[in-house]
Amino acid sequence: MSDAPVPPVDDADDVIEQKAVRLAKRERLLSERADAAGGAYPVAVAVTDTIPALRERFADLEAGAETGVTASVAGRVVFSRNTGKLCFASLQSGDGSRIQAMVSLAEVGDESLQAWKELVDLGDHVSVTGQVISSRRGELSIMVSAWQIASKALLPLPNLHSELSEESRVRSRFLDLIVRDTARETVVARAKVNASLRRTFDEHGFLEVETPMLQVQHGGAAARPFITHSNAFDTELYLRIAPELFLKRAVVGGIDRVFEINRNFRNEGADSTHSPEFAMLEAYQAYSDYNGIADLTQELIQNAAIAVAGSTTVTWADGTEFDLGGEWDRISMYDSLSAAAGREITPATSLEELQTLAAEVGVVVPEKVATHGKLVEELWEHFVKGGLERPTFVMDFPVDTSPLVREHRTIAGVVEKWDLYVRGFELATGYSELVDPVIQRERFVEQAKLAARGDDEAMRVDEEFLRALEHGMPPTGGMGMGIDRLLMAITGLGIRETILFPLVK
């Protein structure tokens, strides 16, 4: 049996009319079938097998064959055809697998067949019991001997043969999951990625912890926070922008290899690579540095790709193959900017010279945040960022834009920081962590000055974190990576597609 197109349900009046009809069927189910079949919403129905399990078990069943096996399965009705003495329906499980239900007069009797025709609609969940067979057309089927409504749907399904708009997909993800294979596959891919990350960390002896999402002071990244109020403490709190400062406390306390996968919140713009709420991985390894943590990050991402795609070559949603394998390039921020701009730019380049170059190429940096480092990073994004397609570690950033990072051991004016770029967007960042509490205090003070000048993303002096550092933090490498962006790199989807329920206006 081939699925015929489901009539589209787009007209609001039609939806209202269909809902009224379905509500009447609900009332009938509740009044006529409550004792015998559990009404419209029974607490349980007969289920002995899942649809995917039956499809796997009887994958080689020949057309027209009978198995002699009786099974009870449940699924959502996504196709229905009622033709006299024999009705057909496709039942879909949560993973998208389908099986055909054949409801015949000979097997269920006139009363039950008529009830099926009158009560069952597209979108309903039903349980069917009967022999597993293959139809004459080779469709794996249940020859139904008994059936039961498992849950009555009051609203119709969208057209299963027409693409939902992106806006409809993110606003009604439950419908997206019903009608679109890619939506379900993305959820599975995300679960595989998280499992792979945890597995790789476990192999390297890391411990997973959880840190506060409500914080009395925001820090750990340059970002604007969400502000809320605690009635119990009668104080303002911040939704965390990063777990960094608490994870570093854990390293001070002796948890030498620590990571967290959890939510961050940033009160900033939303676009194809940014979401106000997003999943973040951060990890810290004592007695490592930004080179060692880069090696670990490459391994984490490549293992995740293998978990989803079976190899480090992944296939994006548009069919493009993308290779995440091999050793990834490591380039200098200053050297790559100098080459692209056609002039030498170093940590000693004056602010005035950078401002002149920015004006020449149309890069705008507000005066209140126009530091050497900010201009270098903005110019680098203008000249270099868009050309980075393959995975590339961009190394050695300006010191004034990285207040939590150790100064470079041989190059003055930069810090041991990298950003990992894939497909032209930033996927992860890594540091040789700053563990000197005296220098860290100086950096915080400079950040506080920026905040006083109006920089909403600047950090404040965090005395509790400084007190922890003063108890001694070992040399440490750290990294952070957006889980949503990792899914983007593996699947080729936009960020709103990788988040199951993204925030929408």
C-alpha cells in the first residue's frame, strides 16, 4: 500500500469545524465505549511489540506471507483509507517507523468495523491486535482482530506531504517531529553527541558536575546577562552566562579534570548562530594548557561525528559532505590578519592605526569599547573569518579582550587562547587559564572600568572567585563549546533547528 496524500488543513474555519466533529466523537467514545474500551483516553492499551521491532524482525517477509504471530502495537494514524469491507491505516511510532493496519469485516465484525470508520481520524493514537502478515503488495501489516483508541486527537495533522515553514517548525516542534524525518533524526543526533562527549571525557578521567545557574554576580564570559529577582533573598540574581568561575573553583578544590554540559543564558541578539538560551560544554584539565585542550577538543568533536555519522565525514542536511577528520590547522590571529589586510599588525600596533584601518574597510567599533584588542578581533572577523571553512584553531588573542586567560609564554601582548572555527562560525574556545590571583584582580579591575564606561558585556570584580584563586590553582587548560553549534557543524542545520524547543518571539 502506498500512502495517498493527506488533504491539507490550513483554513482556520476548516480546523474549527474538524475540531467540533472530533469533540463529538470524543463524547461518543466517553459515553458508549468507556466500559468496554476505555473511552477516548484510556490509562493503558494492549502493546506487546513496538513497530520498529516488528519491522526489524520481519524485514524479509515475502509479499502475501502470513507469520502466525499475533502482536499488539500502538501508533499514530497518519494515513487512512476506508473501502467497504476492508479499511487500511498507517500507524507511525515515535521514531517515524510505520506499519499497516488492516481492519476487515471478516476479522472484527460489522459493529467494530463501522465504529472504526466513524470514530478513528488522522492523528489519533490507536492500539491494534492481530496476526503479523505481509500484504499482497509486500507491506508489513497487522490483520486486525481487535482495536482500541489510545488517545483521541482533537486537531487535524498538517499535510504530511508538504514542508512546514521554518517558523511553523520551531513554533510547533511537536508537529515537526510527527511529520518530518529530519526533525526526529536531529533529536537522535543530539542525544548521540551528548553521549559521545560524556564517553570521551570518561575515557580521559574527567568528572561531570553541575554548577549554579542563578548567580549573585555574572562572569566567565563577555556577555550581557539576564537579570531576575529572588523573593527569598530579596536580591537581584543573574542567569549564568558561563559556568567557568565555578568550575575553576572545583579545580582549586582538587577536581583536576572536570566538565559540565548545561544551559547558559545571554541577553543578546538571536540569529542563525546565536540563541538567548543554549547548551554549553565547559571542561578544565589541571596540568594541561591550550595546546593540550585543543587536542582534546578535536578528539571530542571527531568522536561525536563518528557517533552520529559513522565516520568523521558527515553529511549535512543539504547533501553536502564535510570532512571533520585529520589534524586541524592552527593559525595565528595576528599573522592571518596581517596577511589578509596586506599590512603588518602586531600587539604593538597603535589604537590610532587600527582605527584608521577600521574606517577604511567600514568596520565600526563604538568608542566606549574601542580598545586595541576589540579592534583587532573585529578586523580579523572582517578580513579572515568568512574564509575559514575547514576546522581551524585561531591562536593567540589580544590580552585586553581575554581577562581570564594566561599571557603568552613567549609573545608579549597576547594570551594563550584559541577559537575554533568551522564553516565560518566559532564552535569552541580554549585557554591556558590565568591562575595568578594578583594579575586576575588587575584584569577584573580593567573590566570594571569598561563596565563603568558603559560596556554591558564587561565583567565585574568577583571577590569570591579571587579568594578561591588565592588558595592556589594549578596550571590548567580549559575549553568551552556550544552543543547547539556542534550539532550545526555535524548536521549543517541552523541553530534553531538543532534546539528542540528554541525560544521564539
